Amino acid sequence: MNALIHKHRTGTKGVMRRELRVLSTNFFIVLMIIIAPLLYPFLYNTVYINKMEHNVDITVVDCDKTAASRQFIRDLDAHELLAVNMVCNDLEQAKKRLESLTTSAVVVIPEHFAENLQKGKQTRISVSISNLRFLVTSDINRGLSDVISTRAAGSILIMLEKNGLSREQAIAQAQPINPIIAPMFNTTESYGDFIIVGLLLVILQQTLFLGVSVGMAMEREDNTLRHLFRTALFSKSSIIIGKGGFYMILFSTFILLYCTIYYSIYSVPISGSLSALAVLSLVHIASIIIWALTISSFFKDKILAMTTLLFSSYPVFFLSGYSWPNQALFPLLKPIAQLMPSTPFFKAFAIVSQMNGTWQDIFPLLIHMLVLLATGLIVLWIRLWWLQRTLPGPTKNSPIQNTKLAANS
């Protein structure tokens, strides 16, 4: 009977049971690893639920007041990205609206606009845009470019036809090069489809990282490392598997939930191999667990560990290359970025899920992730070996005595 109790209370199963018991009595960790991953996607991603901006407010100053200028204003207002919220004659009034953020841009149609178009002369349209919101700036530039280029091509076409060219000849002369631009991925060119994928991954990564870290830091703060090693029979592999096993199962479930239900809610398509996504996710979760256990083992206060590691969220995301290309990073930051498991993972995940990538496309990135995982295991093993050496009392060097103590605990 004692042997049976000893078997179930020690080793890998014992460590896992112990970890579950600790988690069930700590609401903060439950909040971090269960409630936060379920609620954060709605709190963060609902901001981008419309994915694209439409009808951005602009103000037009019409200094020409002709049928041509009024038609140009109607063309601006008809574009899906733009909405003319005011047409005025006073430039100062328009500037005040821009400065007070009542409008996002001011378009000035100059005098002699219609006359210059009829004579085939160049005319200049002035545009002032508030750059406080870069997404709005991009949308306004795109909308204005579409309307102005269409209007310019139409004016040239009319002039060429007046000079005796046929319709086909005039079109060829007006637009000798006809670019065909077809986005291969993110066909709607939506910022939402781009950022939602990354945000969901960051939420999972950081909640896992913080949850595991706080749990390990608590071991040192509460002086329970000795009990942890005794429960594991001083087996470092039992500690790693036992403490990480629950998180591995839980966050693998979250990944499945995100890729099916959450991505469906936000209409984010998954076009690649589900098996490749599964392998990438499992390797990444294991890497985060390993590195979280390693880093947090240096903290003796769970609050200090949480506040310190909490600041890693934004640096890790920016260094990953997802929102800012790695080649544009400061040179000293590039090698640091390659040491983070999120750097190859985010890139590989995007290739598979959004770009219909294959195993061949992500193989170098998967190798990168496996190298970081193996390195983390070695470092954690050494760290646990050192912590075991520093344990007080005779139990750390006496396996027989340790076994008896664990059986009686």
C-alpha cells in the first residue's frame, strides 16, 4: 500500500498533481492562464473587427466653383474610403477643422481647374493630411490617388479623341502601361486580417509565459523548492514534464480553439496545413514553458517576476518581425531577435496560415525553433541542477533518504 501511495504521489505524476493543486488554490494564476486567454481576444480584437476603414472624413476647399470641380468633389465622396463632410470657400476655416481633428484631410481645388483640364494643362491639387493616425493617412492617400488618376486619365482621353484619335488609340496613348496589381495574400488589404492573427498569438504566448513564470517564482518565494524536488524524486525530467505538462495540454487546447472558433468569429481565413500549424504550435508552447521556467527560477518574488516579465510583451512582439521587418531593426537587436522563440514561430505561422505554405517553406524556421527548444532544455537542466545543489539539508545528496521522505510526505 505504501509503495502504491509512493508511486502516485511522487515522480512526474506527483509533480503534475502538485502543480494542479497549487494552481487550484491561486486565483491569480487561474486568471492569467485560463480567464485571460479566453477574454483578451474579445477585448483586443474587437477594435479591428471592421478590419478596414471606410468613409474617412475630408474637407474640400473649392476655389474654382465650376461643374468640373463639383464633379470632382462627387467623385471623391463616391470613393469607398472617403467621405466629403464639408465643402467650403475659406482655406483658413478648413485649416482650423484639420487642427481640431474635425476632419482628417483638406483637399484644395485651385482656380482655373476646369479651364486647365479642357486645355490639357497641368493643374495642381493641394492636399493636407493629419498624420496622427497612420492608417487613416494611408487610406486617404489611396482614395485620393484612385480618384485623381482616374480623373487625369479621363481628361487625357478626351483631349486625344478631340485630336482625331480613335477610342482604342486614345486609351493606348493615355495609359501606355496598364499595371495589373493582384495581392496574393490578404486580398482585401485589410489591416485587421493582418494584425488579428499576430495579436491572438501574442495573447497566448504572454499569458502562458507569465503564468508559468509566476508559478515557478512562487516556489522560491514560499521556499517550496525542496518539496518540489522531493516530490520529483530529484528527477529533473520529472520536474520539467510535471510542471509543464498541464500548461502544454491547456494551451494546445487554446491554440485549437483560436484556429477554429476565434478566427472564424473574426473571419480570418486559415489556408494552410493544419498538421503543420499543430507541430509549430506544440514546439512553440514547449519552448515558452521551458524558457519561462528557466528565467523565472532566478526570481524570489512572484510580483517582481510578473512586473518584470510583463514588460517583455511589446519588445518581444516588435522584435519578432511580425509588425516591423527584421532587416529594418537596429543591428544590435537583430541577433537578440533570433534568440526569441516567437521570431521564427510568428513567421512560420503566418506562412502556413495566411500564405498557404508547405512543410518545405517552413522547414528552416522549424529547425530554428527546435534548436531554441533544445538550447532551453539544456539551460533549464543546468539551472535545476544548480538549484538542487543549493537546497538545504541532507536530502539533496541521499537518494534513498529522499525516497523515504517523499513516500512519507
